[in-house]
Amino acid sequence: MKVKDFMINNVYIINENDSVKNAIKQFIEHHIGGMPVVNDNGILTGMITDGDVLRFIKPKNIFAFDYYSSLTYVFDKEKLEEIVMCLKDVPVQQIAKSRSIVKVFEDDDLEVVLELLAKHHFKKVPVVDKENKVIGVISRGDLIRTIQETLIENL
């Protein structure tokens, strides 16, 4: 079985220059947790996930020594609110994974995707053509459904 047999063709993508705020809107609107990031030519340049957003807005750990020399955790609420407010100005490319992007091709075998998803613990992998343009995605759920349908058909 090939990737093209079970990939999602109707893929949501985001331009690398769009804001993180726009990415969050798409996550909510389409009920997704991540999407491929592309440049103006549609070439894959990264992946952004809801986890990337959470790691970006997560307040940094601040520790302070109090009068009795014990370590105290300080939560900087004002800083968190500032970070969340600036999401409208932060481009997706600033927080998206852009190095060593794992991707597959439509003619790759099912086993290739199984190996990638299991090894890297990814939820979603982009499918690209020979020019590195995004033509689909494969999620763990898609793969599980395909396996279930294949097993049921063979029983």
C-alpha cells in the first residue's frame, strides 16, 4: 500500500509569514493540532503544531532566593500576557520546526510512514511532491483507520 492510497488530500497549510495568531485560528476552526508551513511558492519550509505554540507562550521558569535562602518559583503573569498579546505580530516561521523536517512522498510504502510515526512520535507528517510542494498529510489517526479497514477487509 502506498502513501497516496491513504493520505489526506485536503490539507490545511499556512504561509511562513502568517502570524501565530492566524495559525491558532486555523487550529480551532479546522479542529487540527498542526499543519505544514510553506513559503510563497508552496514549498514546505516547516511544521507548526499546537505544542509549538504552547512552548512559545509558556512562561519561562524564574527562580529566586528568598530571605531564608530557599529556592522559590516565581510566575511572571504579566510577561505571559505580553507574550500572548504579541502573537498577532509573531510570524509562524519564528516558532515552527524548520530543520530536519520529516516528510514522505506519495509513492512511499505504508511501512515508511509507520516507521517515521513510531520512531519520532509525530502526530502528522506532510506529503510532498518531487518539487517539495505539499500535496497532503498523514496523521496517526489516518494510519490507524487504514490499518483497521485493511484488517477488517482481510478477515
